[in-house]
Amino acid sequence: MDGLNDTQRYFVEEHIEDFRDGLIGRRELIRKVAIVVGSSAAAATLLAACDLSPRPAATSSPTSPAPTAPATQGLIGQPFATPPPAATTDGVTVKETDPRIAVSKPEIKGPDGASLMAYMAKPNVSGSVPGVIVIHENRGQTEHIRDVVRRAATAGFVAVNIDLTARQGGGDKLGDAVTGAIGNLALKQKLDDHAAVSRI
């Protein structure tokens, strides 16, 4: 990946991780990487030098105990979110109906009073747990980002994401125009909106 800048390298690595986890197929991987590097030929050349082997699913034998994750403040009694044992058809690893978590859309307003279209998930446990803000990439609040919020909740965190394009109707409404809309936002507005989340 020597010819790539930091941003390109980040996106290529994310797409490779999705492929290795079985979330996307090889054709989709090449298509996504081609968008980043400029052509299918460049993408194929780049990917030929990368480790594209499937990541093994977590398994346990009858003679060994099932893997467990460390508890968060002693509150979480189930494993952290891990990729499903088989590839999913929709790329979602934690469903909204997962019994370990509770999903909501709290009303969080920016400094100007605008709704920020928040999406939140928290573990179904008693007591206090730490919180994290999930910041979406340049494609907005996609289903993948909502899945990340839910994964964080299964790992013992209250997790919340806001849609930075909420004032324009949100990423679902903007479609392909969401990337340009995010790029046109003032840095101060982005920071102020995320600061509003930290006050809930």
C-alpha cells in the first residue's frame, strides 16, 4: 500500500477486514477498493499483495471451556460481540432485537436546537456502565454504523451515534450526496454537535 495516503489506506484496510470477516464478497471488495485507488486493475494489483484469507470463527471443543470476554465492571455475563460463525447476507452482526441490548433513538439537540437523529444502544444490565460516542465515516449513519453502536453495547458500553447531516434530512435521505454534505460542514459544527452528545 505504499502509494496510498493515510485516508486511502484506512478505507482499503476496512474493506479488506470486511472481506476477511465474510461481510462482503470478492467482487464487492474489488469494486470498493477500485473506488479508492482509481481503477479495477490497480485494485486487483494491490489486493494481490494483501492477506485475504478468511478470519477463522471462534470455536470451542468439548474438552475446552467456551471463550469468555472480561467483564466490564463485573456487569457483563456474556461474550463480547464477535463476528457470527457464518457470513451474514446483510452484513449485520448484532440485530436490534438482540436480548443483550436495548436500542433507542433519544432526542439529542445541537447547540442551535436541531435534532441530531441520535441512535443509541445500551447493555441490558443493572448498574452504571461506561459510554462511548461512535462517530460515523463519510457515508453517514449507515446500517453498518448502527451495527457498530449495537456491538459496542454488547461489549458493555452505552453507545450513541448522531447523524452529522441531520439538518439536511440525514444520510438515508441524502443517499450518495451524503459524502459531499459532510465535507461541506464546518469543523466547529461537527465538534459542537458531538459535544452535545457528551452532555446526555
